[in-house]
Amino acid sequence: MRANNYNIPVHAPLFPDPFVPYTCKDNVSLFAVTEVNEEEVKRILFYTPFDYVDNKMVVSVTDFSNTDKVSYMDSAMVVPVKYGDRYGGYYIYEYENKDAAIAAGRDLWGYPKKYAEINLEEENGVYSGAAKKNGETIISLKANVDDKVSSVGEPITTPHFNIRTIPKPTGGIQFQEIIERDTSPDFVLHEKFYTSMVDVEINATETEPLNLLKPIKVLGGGVVKGDFYATEENGWGKVLGTISF
């Protein structure tokens, strides 16, 4: 049997092999820093080996459409966590609009990516972004960057701590891997600004219980622009531990 690709179908893989390195020039991210229902964050973390830090959550919509290997859009909700003696971020919800990007993130590093329609626009200094599933808006952000502030209390959300779950073909869980990934050292920042004028809306669907995170208090938000690099050094993930079942 010949050597083949690391994702299926091996004769015509869903995402490029190797997936790393890849680049997204002129990457743009709209984000909000919020405080959410503490009990819901703790409930979510009960399923993980990560420790609760506080009830802050970063909500974002990011334009990765200039990515050289797979063009896509992303929307995410990330909470600060502690693993051992280290702090980072755990993606509690994440959505993308391309199957290859979804599969790569899930298969390689354990990001909890699901499909959604996503858009990010700017007009006259107002940035707006949204994620929709089956025509229903589940995440909506709007920020007016005319009212800039120096800080919005952004929590630590890097490195990313993920849980990659490998199921048994007969049902149940084969094992889980705790994976660390941090591309931030290679990000080339062009511009970052904060604003206090941010609107955040989240809505639940049958499969996305985002309403459990309410009530939401918006602390502020902002926009980040730069060049994203997933390099050979930092673009791959690191296995920190394995949970057997």
C-alpha cells in the first residue's frame, strides 16, 4: 500500500496535506470582551480538565478569506482557563463557513468548529459581523471605532488549549488529547484599537444553546488587523496529555 494523506479520502483529501504552513495577509478580526453567566462557564468546563478563571468571554468574527491554502471566515467564543500552572484560552463555540477549514481544525487540533454562514463588513467606521445557522443569526457584533479607549480588560486567551476527541468505531470514546496551539508569536500586527461602543447579540438554536451564557455584560471591544502566519514552528499543535477511557 502506498503512503497516503492524513485526511480522507486519502486519494483526494478534504484539506491540504500538509496543512501547515499557511498565511493570511490582511487578516481582520472584530471582537468584544464580555462577562457572561458564571455558572454556565463552569458547567462547560466541567467536561474538561481545565480550571475556571473568571466569567469573561471574548466573542469574535474574523476574516481569513485571504488565506493561501483554504479561504474561510471564522466566529468564536473563547474563555480564559488554567491548565496546570499555565493560563490560556478554551474555545467553547466556534463556527466557520468552509468544510476544509472546519475539518482541519477539528481533525488536527481539536477546535470545536461547526458550520455557519459568516460575514464581516466595515462602513464609515462601523464594523459589523455575524454568524448564521440555517438562516438564524446566532452571533452578531457591531462596533463603532470612532469612540476609541485605551483598554477593555481583555483576558488572556493564548495559547489555545483544546480537547481532541477520538471516538471508537463501535461507540464511545477511544481517547482524548489535550492540545496546545499558539500562532500569536508570528502574527504581524498592523493595527489594533479598542472601543467602548460595541453591541453583542447571541441567540440559541436547537443545537447551539448560546442563550445559557446570558446575561451578557459588554465591557468593550475592538478591531485587530495584521498578517496571520501558521509557521512550521508555531502552526502545529503540541500534545500536553492524553486521557484514556
